[in-house]
Amino acid sequence: MQVWVGLGNPGPQYALNRHNVGFVALDTIAEVHRFGPVQKKFQGWVQEGRIGSERVILLKPATFMNESGRAVGEALRFFKLAPDTLTVFHDELDLAPFKVKVKTGGGTAGHNGLRSIDQHCGPDFRRVRIGIGHPGHKDRVTGHVLGNYAKAEGDDLVTMLGAIARGAEWLARGDDTRFMNDVALIQQG
């Protein structure tokens, strides 16, 4: 079993924020792979299903970004799973918009959601880093991250989310390189 977490903030006012792209990625995966209904568990929203032959629990913490680790830690303890079964989908300032990279372990790069998960579960989890680009100056970071995607970005966002969902079976199998390659190929169209 694997636990896949999408990071975001709860509430309709945050729904289209760049910071919520982890939530949206999980929603797309759940829809494409026909996951079960949403349940309230582990201080968040959970859906269960299969991707290929793997059983996957999708979790969107309802704790706000800076407390995401509470929900994630609770889910891992409940299922008696180690951090190596955990995949976290999150926004990444240091990647160009709509680029997708996967890595295991590492620092938190100032991301409060990752920092919270690191505190509750340790650093050795897989991260699906979804590029949102850097606004150019550190004073503009908060507004950029908490800002909505522009209308002009809509097609690229939909293409990227579809590519993530279509490539999810490679992630479930642990083939991160094939996942990244397939996402990039789909995006190139």
C-alpha cells in the first residue's frame, strides 16, 4: 500500500492558488483512475483505489499547509507504513511552470507543508515537485504562491495534470524516471 498526499489549503478561496496544485493533482488522479468516494479521515479527505496493481490511498490534509504533517503522520501510523511508502505532490518555486520532477528525500526549500511532513515523518519520502516558477524577487513570493493561475495558463495546467494522472502507474510501480519522461512527452504533445 502507498499513501499519496496532495498539499494545499482547504477552502474555496484557495482552490485555484498555485500553492494548491497538489490538491488538484490528486483530484485528477482520483478521477482518471476511478477512485472511491471521498471520506473524512486523518484530519483530511481520503480516497482509496488502485493504480495498476498497487493499492493507493490519496490524502488531502484539511489542516492548512503548515500543519500537513499531522494528517500525514496520522495516516502512516494508522496503516503502519514507513515514509518510503509516502509520495507528496506539491508546488515548487524552483522549477519552471508546469515542469514535473520527482525526487526522494532532501530539504524543504522553505516549503511549510514539506517542513511539517519532515517534522512528523522524517525526510525520506518521495516528492512530486510541480513547477510554479519563481516571481523573480523574494518579496513577491507569497503573492505568487497564493495567487491563482492565470487564465492564459489554463491549457498548460490541464495538460500537465492529465499527464500526471496518465503517468501515475509508473509512479505506483516506483519507476520515477519513466513517469517524468512520460509526463514531459505528453506535455510536448
